[in-house]
Amino acid sequence: MIEKPASKAQAITSEVRRRIVDREWRQGDRIPDEAELAVEFGVARATVNKALQLLAEEGLLDRKRRAGTHVTVNPARKTTLTIPIVREQVEGAGMEYSHRVVAQKLSPLPADIAARMALTEGAALIHLRTVHYGDSRPFQVEDRWINPEAAPGAELIDFQRINANEWLVRNFPWLRNDMAFSAENANARDARLLETRQGAALLVLQRTTFNDLGAITSVRLAFHPGYQMLATP
Amino acid sequence: MIEKPASKAQAITSEVRRRIVDREWRQGDRIPDEAELAVEFGVARATVNKALQLLAEEGLLDRKRRAGTHVTVNPARKTTLTIPIVREQVEGAGMEYSHRVVAQKLSPLPADIAARMALTEGAALIHLRTVHYGDSRPFQVEDRWINPEAAPGAELIDFQRINANEWLVRNFPWLRNDMAFSAENANARDARLLETRQGAALLVLQRTTFNDLGAITSVRLAFHPGYQMLATP
């Protein structure tokens, strides 16, 4: 039977991972170089290279051109979160999506949001409050500021027709974003809009996005009590 | 006045963005090729290329060598979170780190944690409760289960000497992890250990890690009220 190179590299990946997990090779250790491993495993050097590259991408190995390959001392623990469009998120959970715009008007920007957006306090921005529903139950309440200078056309949109989240994602990709998770006790407005009790613990996502024209939008998303945001592998 | 190439490219970037925003070019549409746009805008092809490249980096355009340039259909919105070692996190904020193990013993695994770890309910695992402090103020309370089958040696460690978070990260790299963020109202134990009032909203991170031997550990981390977890760009 002729083994394909892909499965050969995979077998080496597994064996190297096993040695690290079993601590035959310990954190900080320099592992044998590609040529030695190619001889040991009876494969081409390119196959070893491919296997080690995969483990480096996983964060298990640290490869430097001159210093050789070491077992990572303090593996980075990075996790990727995909921020879904709320409609897709609700529909993905098998519920029917709807939304209701509670307020949409030009308002003077408050100081805290101005600081987040690197804009002037009191500047006239679009202020939107929206409730998103799944099967008519409140899913998320959204408090959003939109900067028409960085999102031209926003002042002409009726966000009851298309929700702002979706319109912005489809039209204004960002270059940079600031994002923070926190927990807040529901205030009176949150409680009313999410149809829950005041004081209930809410997962809150604060997010500000920027393009080359400046801050596009800053939003506070508060999820219904009990909501869990899962990280994707 | 002689326009600089940089500003020419910028002007083309703005015009292409306007056409997408105004939906003259719609999502999925193939846009004219570089040569045509160079003629239309009266600039060098390299200038058009530069402008389109910027929009591709923003995620607004999708460029493929053979298929040409299309308006992106559904821009991805991925964000990376780095989960720090709690000691480094506290020290990084300029505070002095300390921790206190409140309980460390072998206990029968409850059903909900068993399901998360894909282990049998009632199996004897190490159960740990720890409070982490910054400048003697509670920073985080940790409720952790450790599986000695996947983390051999854990049963011999005094986790008051080295905190479990750090010991596991340094010794047991994981292959796969499940992670979820949520908000919970502090229960009586949380309130006592975090020195806060019962009902305060806490950011909670539930995390289970696995290696090729099975689940290593499952932990509930509850942060002090007001804590914000920032995503790194």
C-alpha cells in the first residue's frame, strides 16, 4: 500500500503531539531538526516540515529560522469568536427572527461614547434603539450610534426595514474594532425591553468599529438572561 | 495642482466604496477589471490595483486571480480572544497577585460537569475552589475539576503552592477546547468569595479542555463585578 504524503504528515503530527503530551519532549526543549526527524520517520524532509508547520500553527511548537524548533513554553491560548449577524444567529437556532426599532433619530453624542469613537462630544450622530426577537421572545437589545461621515447613506435608511447590524455588516466592513465583554445588572429600560426583571445579569458586548474614514458605529448589545456565547474552535 | 498617487488611490477607494454602498455594484457582482477602471478613472493600472487591494483587505472585495474581483457576499466578522494566565493578567494590570485555595479534594463528578467533560457522573476527580486576588482585592473566583487520567500527576500537586491555571497551562497543552461566556447573578458563595453583594452581575467563563487522553479540566471562572474582558485586535 502506498501512503499519500498528506497522511504521512498527519502521522508525524500525531506522533510529535504525543511526545509533547507525554512529556518525552518538555516545554522549552529544542526538538531534533527536520533532517534528523526525516531519517527517524523514513520520510522526505518536506513532509516533516509540513507536519511541524501544522503544530506551530496550533501553537504547540515555536519555530525560528536560526534557533531551531522548540516546544512552546507558554502556549498562547487564543480563541476565535465569530460575531454573527443577529438575524442569522436567531434563525440558526431554529427560531423566527423579527426586530423592532424603538427609536431612530439624530442625537448629540454623549461623552463616554464620543471617547470610544474618537469623535467630538455633542456631534450629531444617528442614535438607534432596537429589540431583536426570536419567536417573539426578546433575544437582544441594541443601543447603537452610527457616524454618517464614515457610513455615508446611513441617514437615509429606515432601519425598521433592514436592521442596522445587517446593513452595516453588508456595506461597511471595518478595518479595526474594539470589543469588550462584561456583565451588567439589567437597568429599568433593559428590563422593560427584554421583558425580564430589573437586576437580572445580562451578558453585554460593547463594540466600536472603524474604517479609514473614522469610527463607523459603536454599539452596546445586551443579551437576554441565560444567553451563552460559544467560542468556535 | 498635481494630485499625489496616494490621494488618487484614495479617491478611487472612496468612489468604489460609494458604488457598493449605493448598491450600483451589489454583493456578489463582478466589478470591471483593472484595465477598464484605469481608463474610466484616467489613472495608471497600478493605482487602481492599490485602491482595490485596500478594499480587499477591508473585506469589501473578493479578489481571485482568474475569477476577477467580486463584491464580497457576507464579510466575515471574526475576533480573536487571548485567554491569559490569571497571575499574568493581574500583574499586567500593575497589581500584586495572590491566590487562596478554599478547597482541594477528590469528589464525585456532578452530572452537568460530567456531560461537559464526556466522563461518567460520580467519577472521582480533583475538585478545586480558588480565589485570585489583585492587591488583596478579589479578582476572580475559580471552580475547577481536574481529570488525573488526562493530567497525570495532578493528584500530587499542592495547588496553594502553584495555582492550577498556571500548572495546567505549562504542563498540559490542549488539543481542543469548549468555551462559553455568560452572565450570572452572584450566588451566596460567589458573593462571599468575591466580597460583593448577592445578585451582582458577574461575567462567567465556562471552559473545558481536552487532549488525546480525554477531558483535562473543566472550569467556571467568575470575575469581580465591573470586570471587562477586552478582545485583542
